[in-house]
Amino acid sequence: MPLDPHSDFDHTVMDLIEHNPGGVVPMTPAYQDALARLYAAHQIYANADHKNGHVTARSLARLPCFQAGNLAALLAGEIVAATLESNTGIFDRYVRSLAPAVREKAEYFRATIAGRPAHHRKHGDGARTITQDPLHTLFLVPGSGPHPGLPGNYLYGSVLQLSADPAAGWSVHIHDSDDGAASADAPTMADAFAKLQELIESAPFTLPEIEALGFKMS
């Protein structure tokens, strides 16, 4: 027999959430108590696609994560930062992964998340000197914050170089769909992308959970 007297019912509630298109459950006290326990245990999250709905961590764990497709080649020194997959390309793959019903809603966030493409700044006489902008690359992972995630229940973030100086430090930022955010600094590019890998391996999660990985809520 389970040690937790609520275990069987809580698992039944998770099954109900997963089999209901909106992830909703009855408003009775027993179900609401189960939801409170499941949220406290990080087993369910607010459903970004259905108001007053929920989504289970185990269903989010089956979703893909998105980052630059040729990131491994960059870290291996096989390509330069200018040829890293664009943020627009990464965002395009995320949108294509979504259910058709929520793709339009996701497009609302495109300008904020994918931003403008990186460009080269030209300096000096005759624009002979070209300086690469600091690297900034997008990623998306399943999860939630103080607010729900993006459509599909995704958090989004970026790995970025703090300035164009090759010796500059790096930072990893991650956000929900509103003002929930967390960040962690890293001394080198390798350290920053190792931090990203930690996030991918830990997904799904809520933003407060990743304080254990050295992130600070902001």
C-alpha cells in the first residue's frame, strides 16, 4: 500500500488532466486539495493554452526542447558564431511543433522572443573593420514560471555574451510568458552552454526550481 494516503487519488487526478483537452478537473474540494498537493510537488503546472486548466509534468517531459541546431558544431570549433542557426529559425521550429490551434497565439510573441537578426557592425575608414555583435542565441524548454509559459507550455530564454569583447562574460536568461524571469552568469562560452544543457536535462521545471542550478529570480 502507498505510504501517502492521497497517492492513488492524486494519480487519478493527473490521469484526468491528461485525458481532458483543457486539463480541467471538477471544482469539488477533494479535487482542489489534490491540485494543491500536485502543484506543491511540481507534478502539474498552469496550462498555458487553456484558462483554468492544468498540465502534468510527465506530459511536458515528452515535449522537445529547442536550441540552435548546429550548436554542437560551434562548441567544437567547427563553425563560427555568425553561422549559428538564427533565432528566427529556432522559433520557426517551435511554432511548427505546436498544435495548429495555438500557433497564431505563439506568433504574437515572435518579435519579442526571436527579435531582429544579429548583424555585423562596421567601423573605421571605409568600413574595413567588421566587428561581430555579441552572440545571442534562443532556446525554449517545457515549463512554467510565476505565470504560465508560452503556447505549448514553454519557457524561453537566451544564452548571450555580455559584450563584443572576446573576454566578456556570459549570461543565461529564461522567462515565462509575462514578467517571470531568472538568470545565471557564466565566465566562458563553454560554461554558459553547459548551464543551458543543465536546463534542458532538468526540463520541465518551474523557474523557482532552477535556483538549485545557480539561477536567481528577477
